[in-house]
Amino acid sequence: MCTVEHPFGSVKWYGDAGYVLCRGKLKVSAEIGLSFLGYNIKRAINMLGAEQMMKMLGEQ
């Protein structure tokens, strides 16, 4: 139970996403998806470093 809820708590705390600004299932899922995308990009930058991340993005 803790392993499932931990990422949601981290994203809410990290992105100050304790609430959503949209209404409707599709819009809310898009907003939450963007929150997770931003969280994952910041995690990748912290793990790899900004230079390595930019180098990986430039290869494609």
C-alpha cells in the first residue's frame, strides 16, 4: 500500500498539486499527467545531470 501511494504524495508535495484546476475526467487526467511528466523530468535531471540529459535529448 505504501509503495503505490508514495509517488502520488511526492508529486503532490513537489508540484504543489494538492488540488486540480479543471473539471471533468479527461481534463483532470491531462492535468495530473502533466504534473507527473514534470516530476519525472526533474527526477531524471537530478539523476543524470543537466548536461547528460540535454545530450540525450539532442541525439533524437
